[in-house]
Amino acid sequence: MLNIADLHVYYGGIHALEGISLEVPANKIITLIGANGAGKSTTLRAICGLVKAAAGSITFQGEDITRAPTTQIVQKGITMVPEGRRVFPDLTVLENLYLGAYTRKNSGVKRDLDWVFSLFPRLKERKGQLAGTLSGGEQQMLAVGRALMANPTLLMMDEPSLGLAPLLVQEIFNIIKEIHSEGKTILLIEQNARAALQLADYGYVLETGRIVLSGTGKELLVRDEVRKVYLGEE
């Protein structure tokens, strides 16, 4: 579904991505793990067109989107749940959700709203409440629900469990499984490397803008380098 080939991205004089290549097959969960500053979020931002590639290519469903504007990329079926939630605090839960569907016509929007409410019953209970007054966990649910309202083919998630209590972390991962079971392809960045690799079909390890390891989630879980650096095991 998504193919990245020899992608280079710069922030001023900083070489943030140094020629990474990866694939996201349809109907799979792919994860990127790595330390802060490794280039994980930059990868998602490049796919969305929020930062521009200096070299290399990004292909989505056979179409080159390397230079496409973000609005077109969303319309083609790629949506991101950003790190830090970034809900619209002065709008209600329902208004935030409808904004997720702004590129769509009316067809299917009500159906997807019902689906989001079935995934997150708390959002339905609080649909008239201002998003800025929700708890951190509820805001994360809203950010995921808003992305789903765009009816994406590829859902990208940047640190969905960041800052959440352990019980909510487990709930978010259960929701990711349920979203995937409904046929969504997922590209996941997650600080909880163990949980991400247990969930993922395939993973890539980034270090300072380069992919240094890749393999199935199960393979990476038992690699000594991964266990030491990312799982805190000897």
C-alpha cells in the first residue's frame, strides 16, 4: 500500500532522515520504534506532506505522493493521529469528530460516527462537552475518533499511549486491534516498544535517521539489541 524509497529529509542543516526505505502492506500493522530524535515522527510528517522530502520517493497505492500537498494526501486516504492529541479545545467532541470528516461528502459519515461512538462510548456520553475539558485519555480517544472520521485507508498513529495511565494504555491498544480487525492498515509509532512489537506484523528500528533493524514483531522482540536498548532487558 505504501512504499518509501531512499527518503531524505532535512530540518535546516540537520539531516533528519538519511535515506530510509520501508513498506506498509495492506491490512497490516507496521510499527516504527526508536529513541527520541530518531526520525519516527519526521517519517509520518513526510508521508503527510507536512515536511518535504529532499530526495527519495513516497508511493501510496501505486501513485507518487512525494510532492503532493497535505490536503490531497488526506483525500487519497491517509490520516494521522498526531502526537499530543491536538484536539480543538474550544469545540465540542461532536464538532471535533465532524471536522475529521471535512473532506468527505455526506455518504457514510453518520455510519462512521456511530462506529466511533461504539469504539469510544465515553465520547458519545460527552459529545456536547468542550474537548478542552476532557481528560487526557478521553482526548486521545477523540484524536483517534477524529482520524477515523476521515475514513482512511491508511491510519498513522504517533505515540497514542503517551502520557496515559497503564489501564488506559491497554484500552488504547485493544482499540487499535479492533480498528485493524475492521480492515484498516496501520502505521504505528509507539514509545511502548514491547506493546507495539507484540501487536505489529512487522517493525523497523530507527536510529538517528537510519533504519538499523527490521523484522516481524516477534523477531524483533527477541533480538538482543532491541531487548537491551528498547525493552530494558539484559
